[in-house]
Amino acid sequence: MADLTISSMPANGVASGDLAFDTPAAGGDKFANTGREIVFVEYSGGATGSAQVEGVIGSNGRDGAALFATTTSTVKVGGPYKPREWNTGGNVDVTYPAGVTGVTVLVVRVPLGG
């Protein structure tokens, strides 16, 4: 699995620079999860296949996955993901069906509240 780039949001501010979406890796992607990450999945026109965030099966009655259903020309948002329910070795895995096209992914880490 390829590592997704994590963009950071500053406290009480706006992210500097452009937030860049990553192109999915054929075998899936992963990101280091602290419980403060938000995932954005962008589907362009003609997109096929749905991204899926994988979790720990059976934790708190969950089935182990969160599906970002395909809708062309839109952005789906999910998270944050509790580490104990979603992490595998400190990471959250993001998978894509074979032949997925027109999909890009962005992970943003938000600051702690307080």
C-alpha cells in the first residue's frame, strides 16, 4: 500500500498553499491515523468504482468498512476515525475496486480542539 500525503490545518486558521489530491495506488493506500484525520474522495466525471476506508472488523459492532459510494463530479468526506476502531499497525487503509478510474484522495489532519 502506498502512503497518502497528509495535509495539516493550523489551529484557528486556513491551510496555506493548495491542498493536493493524491491519485490512488493500484493496491490501495494508507495514512498514519491519530484520530484527527479527515478523508476527502473526489470523483471526476465518468468515475467508476468506490473508495472504501477499512477498519477493525467487529469493533463495537461495526462491519469493518466505510464506503465512499461513487457519485460523478463530487467530493465525499469521511472521518475522523478512532484509532482503536480503524487502525491497522497505526494506519488506516483505503482500498479501491479493480479498475477504479477518475478518483483522487486527500487526507487532512485537523488541530486538537481546546
